[in-house]
Amino acid sequence: MKSDLKKSKKRISSKEFTQKYMSKESQECIQALTDQLDLEYSLMLIRKELNKTQKEIAEILGISQPTLSGIENVTQDIKLSTMKKYIEALGGSMSININLPTGKTFSINV
């Protein structure tokens, strides 16, 4: 009995857990939510790195602070044009990196 308990306490990674115990559909849903949270967190980090408030960026863009908050708290796919305006309002520029299965990487300035 004790050996069974020890086996059940074996640690596995979250990736192993999802692959073993979750359907493909659930895995895809989790990945989509993870990607969304990553984007939200990244936008906020970029703004905070430059010590800017949502209100300051909203004024530069000519939009309200709640609208800017909606951009940062992505609830759907964000348009590249919206992302570009956001980054430019922070004084930055945007490029897209494309990583191919061949190992080659291309960068496109947007």
C-alpha cells in the first residue's frame, strides 16, 4: 500500500499531466487561454517598463483609459494595427519574428 502511495505522489510536469489526463480539445483551450494571458501580461509589462500609466497612453492614442484597459486585457484576438499603435504610443516599434521548422527565422517590420 505504501509503495502505491509513493508512486501516486510522483511529480509530473504540467505538460505531461495535460497530455495524459486531458482531451485534445481541453489542451487546445488551455493553450489558447495561456497565450491570451501571456499577451495581456506582456502589454502591461511593456507599458510599466517605461513608467507609463494607462491614462497617459490613452491620451496619446486619443482613446479613453477604459478602452486602453480593454486593449491590455485582451478578450479576443487583437488586431496587429491596434498593437502597432499601442507600441508606437510607447515610443517603440514593432516587428514580427517568424520561426520556421527548418530553423530559419525571419523578422518583418510592421
